[in-house]
Amino acid sequence: MDNILFKRKDKTAYITINRPEVLNCFDYQTLKDLEDIIQKIYVDKEIQTVIITGAGEKAFSAGADLKERKTLNDKEVRRNVRKISDVFNQVAELPQPTIAAINGHAFGGGFELALACDFRFASSNAKMGLTETSMGIIPGAGGTQRLPRLIGTSKAMELILTAKRLGADEAFQYGIVSQVVDQSQLIAVSEELAKKMMKNAPIAVKQAKFAIRNGTNTDIKTGLQIEEKAYELIIPTKDRIEALEAFNEKRPPEFIGE
């Protein structure tokens, strides 16, 4: 059985963590499999959006595979921590917009994967949190950095230091997820957002994401320079000309991603 399932429907890539028997936890092989798929998506110009979820109805991902972790020596633990951090960084750096469809438990590394995505939707039964301090460790795959940037330092510190587990509605109140829906509607809601983004020029969407992701972590002057460079790449595109012609002709534009 494949640890990671991948399919493409139209211009959306679907990634499913496929270890439901262990709540979709990440062992080393699963991380390597996920990395392979992410690298393929990165260079695939036909893919415009990415939806990530977990197999089954219980978990998005409950984080690191602790049964595997118990068998590892210190060197192997460092290897795993480095790998999960690297892979989630690759998720965050995808040029395509990414959506986490949180269909159940998302703890530790599972929650960090969701934080590495651009958008998060949660099923009403979902529970999530960075619970590492209760296990004698700290978040090691971006949690201490991405959660504060999302909800603010004080709130993030409270959640991390108390290892609090949030229900879906609480996560919505914190601003972690955009919407809470019935589990049966989770993928449909994610697809709805994906379709709205894919109506727009693909290169423009990618460059806008690049400018936001890279500019907001700098000072305003540097951010504006990043925005300017992102804009410069769009000027010679066919889609920009098509948008102008469509406007003049009072018709919807037909973007081709060039």
C-alpha cells in the first residue's frame, strides 16, 4: 500500500497521507514519498492548485510515528527531524497555492504540515495542536515559526507551551482555519476555493503568492522590492495581454499560463 496517494483532476493535485491504521503518522519512508511528490508538483506547470488531506475519517495526520521513533538512535532522530522540516519547507515553497483539508486529528507534525499550506479548512470533528512539549520535545517542523506569524506571538506561545488541543471551532476563532464544515463537504469546499483561484492567470497567481510569502517576512522596503520583481516577470506574459484584450472586448479572458 502506498504511504502517499497522488492524483490529478483537471489542474488540481490531490495528495492523501495514506496510513489510516496509524492515524496517518509520518515515518521516514512516508516523508521521503511525500518529498518525491512535492518535487514533481513543483516543476509541473499544468498543476495550478494543491489539496492535501488524510486517508479515512479520523486523522489528517497525528504527526511523527512514535513507534518508529522509539526504535531510532539519536542520529536517526536528527535525520527524521531534518527530513520532516525539509519536506514541509518544500510544501511551503510550492509556487502553486496549497490547501490543507483537515479531516480529523492534526497534531504535532500533522498540524505543522497544515501550517505549511496557504489555506486550511477543517471538518467539524477535527482537533489540532502543537502538543510536542507534553512529549518532552518542541515543534521541529516549522511550528514555532509559522504559528506565531499566523496568529501572533502571544497566542502561539500560549498554545505551544501549554500543548493545548484545539477543536475545529476554536481553531477558527484563533484564525488558524478559514472555515469549519461537515466532513462530507470538506473536499468540495477546498475545491471551490481552488476553482476560484484557477479562474485567474496562473503566472499572476504564482507571482502574487511569491510576493506575499517572501515579502511579509521582511521590512516594507524589501517587501516592495520583491513585489516589483514579481510584477516584472508578469509584464511579458501572453496572459497579461489577453486580459487587456478581453477587457476591451467585454468577454472573460482565456488564460493559458504563458
